[in-house]
Amino acid sequence: MAWTLGTTATSAYNNTPDTVSFTCSATAKLIVVSVWINGTTARAGGVPTYNGIPLTDSGQAFVFYAGGEGGTSLFYLTDPSTGSAFDLVLPNTNGVFGMMSIA
């Protein structure tokens, strides 16, 4: 089975919470969200939600606090709602995020 990249988006702000209206491609089977941390303060606030459904934490996080100061965490949701724009919300105290749907 081949995977195809669908829609993508990136949040532009560091709001609390950070909300992006996101429309998955019609055949999306997966949403992947990467949360970036910039600085020496760890992100707090919980997991992102899409259409009110919590994403799963992949358990794959990377934090680098020496020199470059930054980090990332990955979250995902299988079989997301499609056909309309839904809010992807990051309860956020330090981070921005990017997302993509995959079919």
C-alpha cells in the first residue's frame, strides 16, 4: 500500500491555545502533527485535538537544550474526520506546530 501526502498547514503563532482550521484530504487515513519548541522552556499544555478528538502521542520526542535550544514532539490520529474544516487545537504554553494529512 502506498501512502500519499494530502493537505498540509503550519501554525504561525505561539498562542494559548493555538488553533488552526484544517481540512484533511477526502481520502485521509492519518493526521501527523509535529510540535516545535523554540527556546529553553519546555512545552506544557497537553496533547493536540482535531475536531475535539485527542491525538495519540507517538512517544517520539526530541529535545535539545545545549546551544541550539529546541525540540519536537510527534502526535497522530488515524481515520480523521474529512470533508470539512475542523479545528486542530494545541493547548500550548511554548510551541508552534505543523500538520499533514496522509491518504
